[in-house]
Amino acid sequence: MSEVQTVDNMVTISIDGVEYKAKEGEYILNAARANDVFIPAICYLTRCSPTLACRICLVEADGKQVYSCNAKVKEGMNITVNTPNILAERRAMMEVYDVNHPLQCGVCDQSGECELQNYTLELQVDSQSYSIPDTKRESANWSSVLHYDPGLCIVCERCTTVCKDMIGDAAIKTVKRGGASLDKSWKDNMPKDAYSMWNKLQKSVIAPSNGTGETNCSDCGECIAVCPVGALVSRDFVYSSNAWDLKRIPAVSAHSSDGFAIYYETKPRGIEDRREKIFRVTNEWNFVSLDGAARFGYDFENEGVTKDKEAFKLAVEALKKAETVRFNSVISNEEALMLQTLKEKNGVKLYNPEVRPFQKFLKLYADASGKSLYDSTTNSAMKCDFVVSVGGALRNDSPGLKYAFNNIQKMNKGAGLYFHPVGDKLIPSFGKTVTAFAHKVGLEEASLYLLLDLFADESKLPDDVKEYIASFKKSETKTIIEKVTKEVKEIVLDEETGEEKEVTKKVKEDVEKEITVDSNGLIDLLGGDSEKFMAGFDKMMKKKEKFVLMVGEDYYGHPKAENLAKLIVLLEETAGFEVVMNPPKSNALGVALICDLDDEATGFTVGYNEIGDFRLSAIGDAKGDNNVLDMPAFNQQEGTVTTLSKRVVPTNVAIDYGGYVLNDLMGELMPTPRNTIDWTAHLPTDKGFKAVEFDLLQNSFDNAGNDNRGYELEVTATDVELPSVDKFDEADVLEGDIVYRCNPPRQFSDFSDKAHQIFEPFGLYASPERAEKLGSKVEVVFENGSIEVDVIVDDKMEGDIVALSDFKSSKNIYELFGESRYQTVTIKEV
């Protein structure tokens, strides 16, 4: 395995006579953007492949006209952004884009932030040289959230490109439009690039890939985000507001642990009702992509709350007598620190079944590696060219890591391995060099031993590990039928001369042949075909230099978690893998670092957005209940969260809140800082946080795509010996009916469930074949209880394992499962 290059090679280029530094091999357009030089471009997306659809990014490089989105920089390159010929081309292209484009800017949902408007003005297009009959194109709803107006579409292909190269759904594509053909005279009477672009525009339109008129995608809405005009819009947002009326509030998605940077876009509800309302969520789509929960799960605020003094007194008394505080990971770092302070001062237990297994796994990993945290991030993962995912349902648990897994295939000519007991039809579609292993539950250690066999430097592996891996290999002699070509001599009669002569013919013949075949029992044990996999593995490894391992939640509460952590460290040290771990939901990493969590809840329990004898609730269910105090939802708070990529980032208030906050309760129990954000600078520095005031935290990206929000956690490391690892036991494999604790892709908690554009229901998700056998409703019987649930078909699932949702706190699913995500159950039809 080659050494990982830690510093990008830089070259010197000149743009309009000014020298700049750029990464060698980078596209000219990206190099210009990173150096704050403007080159117009409509179709290109920074993290995706060029489409060459718009062509207005033309520049002159070393005297030759090139497309800056598709031409790479090299040492000494001399670039000119504008020449008379290029300006003429660009103007002609913009005129073509404006041909027959509807003149409805005053009511168009994109007006005010429309790139067609911007470039038309930038290039001073104030007249029209071209015309052609228009084609009637009907608008359509592609899904529960997507609205497409082909009359506004300029077929820049940004939507199809981001869906394929970033999201991985490939749910939309260009299809024939049926537009009028261009008069051939235009070819000689207009700039050539403008003609080519116009010809394509007349022939194409966008449509769902499956031909049904519906996208059947993950409903992430990223196609909406990248659309430069008003062709793709959220169905909920159509004609609801002008863009210039909306106030943009930088924040962080409340749902997954990716820590997506978002903007809540708000304005008053009406002339008489001046309360702020969130109309939509947007993102910095050049630098980060959102999942559906982040984009559409925004309206979960706790409305109409005032300060109920009697309820507040009851809450204070409840906290005074509480033996346990139960909470989940939808909580800020500052609130987590408050709860930890409550534990230290008053001795309460802190119970968080979402985060506790993760916290324990981080400790196991730290002990084995000597590092306080894993080393990789989502961004560094996307720079790798071989990715392995273990222990997580990538499509469901971590949208950001799923995007990275797919993007590595599309942009880095990468390869990937996916290990998980629940079969997934989507992941293998990411690339031709992606292999998925649907192994049995209980063989997680075997998958890591296979990775050691495939990737580790044998000279670095302990002898006992090498011997154990070798025990799974064997050679056997097989008899195969092989077609061979033989020369056969025959005597034939020459019809012209009447003489006999000898001729040689080539004939094919089946011949038995004995060959020696090497097999790998680990591959076969994990559900693969050893011979077939190894035959293609060399191709997967060709020119691969940077390797990343994505670790999911299945490992954290695993019965063999300690050995799994040690095997991961062994992979890091002997195979050069970077490691990134997916925290389970929202601010789980922050909670794991700040709070000293307990393994069980006992005695009188106060639940913070969880069940309890007394509840602090942001869900909005406090009215009329004497045992509940209203609290602010995450979009009504300011504070910080810790992302999957180990960044401590700020989030801000989008919707006003009139009730009490956790810090008010803390102030009644002990002396505390006055405001919630006054706790920010006191986050524990011994856990990697920095003593930085909230108001001093940055909240932006730069033009090079660097995430400058907040700060990175400081990771410490000490030298330790390679860990000693245990063998795995095939007797640990679970048999029978197996249920997996796993939510549908856009559901994470009660808050995403409350959002009116998130429709995935609570229930038992199953592959189409399994669902047909189960019926419409079942009772799932665990050792310590049972639950009746509807059966829901997930057409991307494969196999017999079913997935039970946990996003409704009232269902208390964690108590049924315990720390493990898998349980053997009895499933009865209701």
C-alpha cells in the first residue's frame, strides 16, 4: 500500500496577469474560485463531474480557448478570463437561454436569487437575436416534496449531476423534449458554442429515471437546492414567498449527526400575525449536501408557549428529587454541560440509551489506539479512493457518509466494500467496483479479519493474527472443462484437379483440466463468492492510495465491542486506514464527550424529551398536563453542537420562544451563567473543546470549500502497543427471526416526525418479499416485552431481517433491544 500524501502539490498559475497558487490537477474553475476570481458558470457543481452543458465558463488558457470546468491547471499556465471572442460567445449563450423563457420573474419562486437573471444582467443582455417556436411542457409533481416546471428549465443538468455524483440516487435524467429543430442557417450565423448549447436545449428536458413520472428517491431535495432557476421547487414552497422577503438564519440540522450547515429562511406569517415562520431550509450547496430530514424536517418548534410559573415550580421540585435525568441527543453542548453539572453537584444519574453504547465504544477505541478520537472526517473521507463501510445501515443512519461513499466512486474513480446483515439494493448501484457483503448477524469480527487479510502489511501483523487468518485459506484441485483449439489434418479431394491433398483445419474441443484454486473461507463465511471476489479484487485495488473505514452504530452496543475496537485499531496501524465513526443521531458526539452517562435509569426520573415521571418537553404536548414543562425546540435555541466531523459549530434561533429554558431551571438549583450561550466557553477542554465565547465562533465556508464554522476538537495521541485481538466464534451468529433497530432514512426523532413534510411512518420495515409473508400488521415479541406494529415495505431492502423504528420516544424501543441493535424475536401476525 502506498504512503498517504498529506500535502497537496501546488502549482503557480496566472489569471489575468496575477499569479496564484492552485492544487496540481485541479480544474481551472475551482482554482479560480478558491482564489476569489470570478468566472461565470451555470452547469458546474464543485464536488461533481463536469457536464459541459452551459459552456459559459469559457476561458483562454495558454492561448487556447477551453472550458474552465473541465480543463486542469498546470505549472505556469497563463489564463485569461475575458477576451472579445469569449464575451461574444457568453452573450450569445445567455440570449439563447432567454429564448422563450417565461417572463414571470415577479412571481417566480427563484426570482431574486435566480442565476439566469444574474448572468443576463452581468453579461448585459438587453436584446434578443434568436427565436424558435416554443414547445408546451406541463409541470408535474415528482414526489411528495418535488415540483418540476419544465417551462422554466434550462437543462443545465445540475439536478441530474448532483443526484448521481453526490446523493447516489440517480433518480432523474435528461430525456427527449420533442422541441422544434434549429434551422441549419443558425449554425453559420451564431457562435459555435452557443449553437451547440441551444441545439441540446431544444432536444432535452428532465424526467424521473424510472419512466413512471415519480422519482422513487430519498427525497433529499438537493436537486431543488442546485437548480439555478425556478424549475425545481419544493411543493410546499411554490408561490408561498418571494425570496427577497426571507431572512436567512445560519443554523445546524437538528436530526442526524452529520451537523449539516443549514439556513432557516423566515418571515412573518402575515400582515396581522407578525410571528416568524420558517418557510424553507436552504444550504451552501457548493460545499455541503443535505438529507431530507435536514431540508424538510424544519417546522417542529414548540408554539404558543408562555412562562407557566406553576409548571416551572413543579419542574424545579421534580429536579430536586430526581434520581435520574433521561434525555436524548437532540440537545446542545451547553445543555449537556448543564446536565453534567447537575450530576456533579446533585448526584443525579444521567441516562441516555442512544449515546451510552457509543460513549463506551469511544473509550474502548481510545484505550486501544492511544488517540482521544477517530482521525477522519466526512471531508477527508471524500478525498480517499477506497472506502469500506462496516456496522451501519449507510442509507438510513448517516446521509453524509452515504454521500461520501458514493462520491468516492463517482469522482475519485474509487472502489468500495459494504458489510451489513441487512441487504441494500442501493449501495451496490454506486459503482461497478462496489461489492456488498450481506453477512449473518454475529460475524462482524469476521469482516474486520477479512479486511486485515486484504489490506494489511503482513510484516506489521502479529504472528498469531497472521496464523489465524491463514487458517481460513485453503487450496483445492478442481476439474474444469476448457475449450481448446486443435489442428486436425484431413485428406480432401480437389474437385478441379481430381487429386487428393492434405489440409489442416482448426477445431474447438472440450478438454478436462485440473487446476489449483485458492479459496478464502472468510469471504465465503461472509456471504461472498471467494473465487469470484478475488478474481476482481486486483482491479478494485488498481491505483488506490487512500483508504477510509466508516464505522456504524451496530458496533457500539455489540457484545464483542472491545474486540471490534481493537481490530479497527489494528487496521489503522497495519493497513493505513483512516477511520470515521458515525455518532448515533444529532449531537451524540457532544453528549458522549461532555456527560458521564449511566447504564440505567432508577428511581424518580425526569425525562428531557423522553419518557419520565416528570417531563421537560419541546414537542408541544405540555398543555393540560401537570407533569410536563414546555421547553424550546432546537430551532428555538442558540448554542453549539459537535458534528460527526469533530467540529464544534454554532446554531441560532429561528423561531421566538416565550417559555422557560433549561438554564432557568439550573439557576433555581445552583448559581449558573445568566444565558445558555454563556456556558459555551466552559465546555470541557480536557475533552478537546476550546474556551471560546459563542459570539466569537465563525459560521461560514470559504470559496475553496473549507468549513470554517466553529472549531475542530483537539485530538490527543499517545504511543501504545498494538492491541492483542481475540478470535471470533461462529456460535455467536443469531438464528431465527431477527429484528434490527433502525429508522427509515428521513426519520431520526420525534422532531423529524413532527415536521409536516416528513411522511415515513413508525413501523416494521421489510423487503417486499418478507413483507408479503408477514402481512399488514404483526406483534414482535422480545424477551422483555412486545409491540404491535404495521408492516411497511422498503423496496430497497433485501433479505429476511426486518427493521423496527425507534424515533418515537413514547414507544421506548431502546428498552426492548437493550444496547444491541439486533435481537432474535418471535413475529406473530395480528
